[in-house]
Amino acid sequence: MAFEDGSPSPSVYRDLRDNDRTPLLTSEESEEAAFTSDLHNNSLEATESLLDQKPHSWTDTSTWKAESWLLLSYSAPLICTYLLQYFYNVVTIFVAGHIGSDTLAAASIGLTTMVIIGYAVFEGMATALDTLCAQAYGSGNLHGVGMHVQRMVLLMAITAVPIGAFWICSPWLLALFVKQEYLARMAGRFLQVSLIGLPGYAVFEAAKRFLQAQGEFTSSLVVLIICAPVNVLLNWLFCFKFDWGLTGTALAAALTNNLRPVLLALYVLTFNRWTLQCWGGFSWNAWKKWRPMVRLSTAGTILNLSEWFAFEILTFSSSYISTKHIAAQTILTTTSVLVWHIPFSVSVAVTTRVGHLIGSGAIKNTKRVVTFYAIIFVCIGLFDGALLFSLRHHIPRFFSEDAEIQAIATRTIPFVALFQIMDAIIAGSAGCIRGFGRQSVAAWAALLVNYLATVPIALWLELGPPNLQLIGCWSALQGGMVVIAMIEIGTMKLMSWQKCVEDAHLRS
């Protein structure tokens, strides 16, 4: 039985719950009740009542089939959601690439800066909601989910002030780092226009987590399906009909960003009012108890910035080779991030699942699903790498008509393909760590490894005596990913999982 929207009915989840004594990773021993604290006993009654309202991911499934189905039902709409969301950047790069190589290079600088000093900050902050909202929902504290989201929107509004100031001053600030000053001015103008869409982007990220914590992943997807053609239409109108060039594509994306949260609110009020069970209304309490959110937001932001800023440095460094190389690096980075959204989307589903289990106190089942997810992410990495390698001659042609840019990108893509394997594994481990509420581990690992080793080695291989150019850059990134993965996986093996449950109880 299923709802009209295609999601399983509560009876399906009851069946899955009834099967929680079937082991996930072994066929010989039966699963006992794996709740090691009074937390689960106190919240069980509240959680049981949720089963009669709408399906969600608290349910303690523990068979291979049930866990696979749950992960797939979460991941499929998430993959589409994040790919469509990144589609905006792809459209910008596509339009810029067909205007000219200088425009493509400026778009690369503008987009990378916009992501690092802007979108990556908000996405890093929103990962705190992946932890807080999922754990609150898993423990049965429904209104706590909405309260966490209110606090996050307020924190994002405060954070947007210095970000907006940087974007306004970016034509002069970027000129300090980019060798070609005219490219810096073009990229800065791109950022100034993009500032229009910053509020919409931030609110949509927070609202998306409000729904995801409840196991509802389709609303955001529907909104992005509607907004994607709107973005394409506005790009055509502004860039080609009005001949506004790079400014036009920035304005198109900004206006569509502001449209997203409006459509999401309308869709939820019309079709998914059941999700409002977690909304207790606006409250002055949203200004209180910020410490857990700020701590997790800071760690998530540091993690995102350390990774994206490494790409920014290497994008800028490629400008010291030639404009052709920075354009090729744009193609490679855009393609890599596009493919990375597959494991990242699955990792968001994993965060929600692990967060629910930790919030309910199910330690033994959490250990089993984490092992299961490790296998899944290795397979995803191998698939992504094979996909890029097989399309290495076709991808550059999609973005640029310049034969030299195509050649540079084509011979570097095999190294980008190898990079995808470790990138997927790290996405999986980071997703689990977010579910535990231990973002600081991933943040410190990325920060120290990237800036003490990966970036310096990449610059030396790219611009130094080896003169490996973009191949050296991606080879160093691959090596850094291996070290980060070892740190994150080792941390999960050594940390106290019971302490994670206790911390989740305190935060909820």
C-alpha cells in the first residue's frame, strides 16, 4: 500500500518495524532491542504515534532489503534535488562558455567565489540542521524540529551581512588575487548582481532540512523541477535576447533563487500540510539556546570552506598558466562537483537515517547500517569514476568549442575520475559523522590535511619544477582525500557511540 505521492504507507513501515529482529549483517543471530539508555523508553510512545501520521525514517529496519529500500527511497529524490540545484551553475558555465573563453574564465572565478564566500557557508551551517532536526525527530520532539529551523534562519540572516559586503566589494578584492584584472572585474560584477538571490538561497536551504528531517524529500524536488526551466528561460532572455552577457546569467539565477522558498511554502501548504506537525509557530524562544547550533554550524562551515577554498586556490593558480587552463579547470571542477552530488545526496539521506537512530538510542542498529553504507559508497565512487572516464572525450565539447581547452580537459579527466572514488567514500563517512553530531572531526581533518599538505603539494606539482599543470593539481587532491578518509573512518571506530546518544538527548 502507498500514498498517492508514491511514498510507502504507514503499514509498510510497521511491517519494517516488526522485522527489526532480522539482522542486517548476519543471518544467524537475531536482533535484540538495541536501546542502551532510558531515552528510547521515554520517547517510544511519542514515536509510535508518528507511524500513524506519515512515513518517516525513525523506523528501525534491519534487513538488507528493508534498509536498501529505505536508503533508495530517500536518496533518489535527493539526488535529483541536488543535481537540479547545481544545474543553475551548469547553465551559467554553459552560457558563459558559448559567449567566449574570457567570459567562461570570469564565470569560473565568480561562481567559485560565490560558492566559497556565500553558498558553502550557508550549506555548511545547514548541516547542523541535518543533525539537530533528525535527532529531535527521532526522539519524538516534533516542535523542536521547527525551533531549530527558526534559529538557523536567524543565524543565516546575521551571517549574510558580511557575505553581502564582500560580494559588493569583490571587483576590487578579486583583483588582488587574479592575475588578469579584467577577469576580476567581470567576476566581481557577476557577484554583485548575484547578491539579489542570496536571501532566497539561504531560506530554501533551511526549509529543505525541515522537510528532510521528517523523511519528506519530494517537495524540494518538485520546486526545483519548476524552477529549472524558469532559470533557462531567463538565461535565454537576459543573455541572448537582451545581450546582457555574464550579468544576465547572474540575474537569472538570482531571481530563480528567490522564487524557490516561495514555491516551497505554497507546495507544502497545498499538498504536504502533514509536515507542519513539526511547526509550532514563530516564537521568541528562537533567540535562545543557540550554543549547540552555533557549534555544529561552525564545524560544518569550516568543513565546507576548507574544501571549497582549496578548489578556489587551485582555480586561481591555473590562471598563472594561461586563460585556456583556467577555462579547462572550470570544466573539470564543474563536472567533478556535478558528479559529486550523487554521493553527497546519498550522504544526506544517511545523515537523516543515522540521526534518527541515534536520537532514538538504537546503537546496535546504527553500527550495522553504517557498515552497510560503507559498501554502498565504495560502489558509488567506482561508478562515478567509470562514468567520467568513459565520457572524457565528450564532456569538454559540451562546455566549450575551443579545441585547445577541450584537449587540456580531456587529458586531465582520467585523474578527475580517480578522484571521484575517494570523494564518494568521504561523502559517506561525513554523512555518518553528521548523523552522530561530530562535524568537528571532519572539519579539523579537512582543514589540517588540505592546507598543511594537499594545497601546497598541488601548487608545487602544478606550477613548480614537475610542471604537471592540471594533472598535478588533481593528483594531489586525490592523495589528500585518502588521508582525510582514514581519519574520519578511524574516528568512527574509536569514538563512544553511547556518548553521541546522550548528546543528542541533551540537544533535543
